[in-house]
Amino acid sequence: MVAGPTSAGPGKDRLRLWIRLLRASRTIEAELRERLKKEFDTTLPRFNVMAALYRAPEGMLMSDLSRFLLVSNGNVTGIVDRLVSEGLVARARRNGDRRTSMVRLTEEG
């Protein structure tokens, strides 16, 4: 028997599953964002930057940090600028090269 266009075949089941997973993911992310704001007065992007730096105690190049987080260099630069101004991270030039910066958590961060 050939399945017609209205039958619920494996393709539709997969699509329904993906939609449910997407909804669950969005619900979890919204809750996480709310808790980060309420309990730590921070945002998810700031948390992601600090968590990545926590895993790299020696620091990370800004370009590596943006690749790791799958965001643009400009996005990371803005977040790091604010974290530097708050004393949570430190930025230093790498081996005198003005084009590259290393970022690491501070004691406060």
C-alpha cells in the first residue's frame, strides 16, 4: 500500500519530533536567560563568554573565542569590552602583535 499525502509517515513523525525539540529548547533557553538575569544580573551571551574563558585559564585569542561561540568577532568584542570595563576579564596584546588580543578571566570574574 502506498502512503498518501495525508498519511502520517516517518517524515511527518520526524518533523513533529523536531518541532517539539525546538519548542523544548526555546523554553529551556528562555528559563535560563531569566534565571541568569534574576540571580546574577547577566545575560546568556556574557555567561557564554565567561564560561568559555573559565575552561581556558591561560586565556583565549579573541578570534578563537568568537569561533568557539559561533558568533562574529564584532559580537565578541562588544561583550568583552563591557566585561573588561567591569573588571571581570582582562585583555592583552599577544607577543606585541597589535592585531591579536588574548582574553582571560580576572580573579573577580
